Amino acid sequence: MSNTTILRITKDDIYYEEELGNSHGFASLIWTVLCKKHFGLRSWVYLSEGEGIKMLWDLAKDTSIPVCDRVCLYLTFDGAYVERDKLEWAADHIDSFLDVNAIDEKYVNHLPEVAKLYRLYYAESGDDLVGIGIHQTSCGDSSYHKYEEVKFLDDAGVEHSEQEKVPDWDRIYGIYDKFTSV
């Protein structure tokens, strides 16, 4: 099963903090709400590949739609995280998204829990916290990491190498920085 995973991003590493279960309760839910609201589609799955799905992604830059819609969409992007000092800001926008968008109770909905966790991490985190990211599946590798070759010598002095999973600082980004630049 796919999962919504909360990631704690520090200056040194990225840690898997919380599993919220079925990933359809986060990204798919947000995409479906936005497609119903802005395109009149029953679900995001009705968007075609290429230009169709690009319409959804482009909503993040559309300043004519509610800020809460744009913020929630940014939260679903690969490699995106909310900066530590903006966690309450993001939680407030999730609350607004929930207030202005009718979400059928039959859907899995992780948004209230994500808002609660953002507030908790803001209140309890130290200076080492860079931000909180959300990985939306267990069906593939995290878009927050990359693999680097690490060389080392064994006890006999023979050089070996292995792949080590490290944060992909070239790919991950804070959404507030992106959001304010649009």
C-alpha cells in the first residue's frame, strides 16, 4: 500500500517521522479537490498526460486562485518541504483549504493531521530542523534523496565503494521560497 510519510529534514539528514497510511489521503485528495473546483472534473485521474496534468501543476503559479489552494498544491510536489519558520503559515493554509473546499467524508483525509503535525513540529523543533517534507508513496524511492558513491578502505587496506542514501539538496526546496517568487 502507498503511504503519506512525514519527513523531518535537518541540516544533516532526512528522517522518516510519521506514516499516515494510504497516500490517497493527501496528494490525490488535494489534486481531486482542485480539479473539481477549477476544471469541473470529477477527479485528477481524468487529466490527460502532458498538457492535461500540466494544467494542474500550473495552478500553483495562478495568483487568481485562493492562496490556500496554491499552498496545498505545492505541498504535493516532489522534493518540496515547508521551512521550519513557515510551518504555522502552512498549517493555517491547510485549515483554510479545508474550510473553503467541501471534502466528502468518504475520502481518506490526512490534511487535518498534517496541519496538526506542522504545528507540533514548529513548537517542538530545534534549530537543526530545516523543514518538513511529505513523501506520498511507498512504491518508489523518495524524491528527497539521492545515492552517492562512498569509498572506504577495509581492514586490509583494500579500497571498496558502496552507494549511500543522502539528502538531494539540489532537488529539494522550501515551498515558501517558491511560493513568494511566483
